[in-house]
Amino acid sequence: MAPNRGAGSRDLNLQVSEMFSSWEEDFERHVGQARKYSKLLENQASAPLDIKRGRDAVRDASNCLKQMEVEVKTLPPGSSEALKVRRLRKEFAEVSAKFEKAEAKAARGGLLSGASGGM
């Protein structure tokens, strides 16, 4: 039986895959971890393991976001998923910048404590 190609056939039922929800959940988890490590770095002079874990969380969140962006490219720009990804992109930019700032602060603190420890 041939599909109905009448006037209503322009209304394509485009949806994201089931993986989209999984990437979104992973993104939220990784962003939460990046926030956690940002706070730890802000409160400690030097914590190399926290820096590594924070970097990993930022990288993983970025990867999840990229996957979601690929999916929403198949949808209309005003779709709820496209708007959600735009919001998540903004959230990621803020979290990433905050982590980078905390990382730089921790690095400066490590340099300063190393310089004063040698005197």
C-alpha cells in the first residue's frame, strides 16, 4: 500500500533518536562533575587529579553536546529539541569558562606556593 501523499504529507514526524535522551542525561552528569571540580579547584591551592577529572568532565560534556547537535540538525530550527540544545550550549559555555577560570587560579596558586616554598 502506497503512503498517503496528500496535503497533510508535508507534516513530517521528525524526531530525535532514543540516544538523544541518553546523551542529554550524560551531558547533565558531566556538567555536574565539571561544576564540582570547579568548586574544588577554587577552594584548593593545587589538585592535579581534580584538574584532570574536571577536564575530562568538560570534554565528555562537549562530546555529548556535539552528538545532540548532530541530531537536531535534522529537525526544524524551532523544534523543542533544537531550543533545548541551544540552552545546553549556553550552559556548557558558562560551565566550561568557569572551570577554565578555576583551573587557571589553581595553577597560579600552585606556582605561587612552589615559589614561596623554595625560599
